[in-house]
Amino acid sequence: MNEKQIRILAVVATVMAVGMYVAYIPQIADNLAGHKGSPIQPLVAAVNCTLWVLYGLFKKPRDLPVALANAPGIVFGLVAFITAL
């Protein structure tokens, strides 16, 4: 793959990763409405995303697409976890 194709792949992968975590919004809404889902999966996702964000930030050179793509997973995963309790 050339550099342009790799950049396109990175952008598409980042958008899809963010979309995956934004997809927690309906689960959060259901949890708040009293239709509680399982808290396990969003908690595991939040921990996983935390590790990937740390990896992206501490790697030399920094891997900002990895960190940015996983940052929403921390927030939405924790919110889905908390509202499922």
C-alpha cells in the first residue's frame, strides 16, 4: 500500500471505531429507561480502550489515530456500564 492508501485506511478505521462506541447511545438510553443491559461488555470495552489510548500516547512516535479512535470507547463504555448497574 502506498502512503495515501494507508492514510485513507486510517481515517476509515478511525471513523468506524468511533461509530462502534457511539453505538452505545441506544443501550445507554435503554438503561436509563429501566431496561438494563449487561454491564460486563461495556466495562471490558472501556478497559480495552483505555489500554489502546495509553499505547497510542506512550508509543514513540505517538500513534494518535489509535488513541483518538479509542478515546470515545472509554467514555461511552463507562457510561453504558454505570447506567446498566
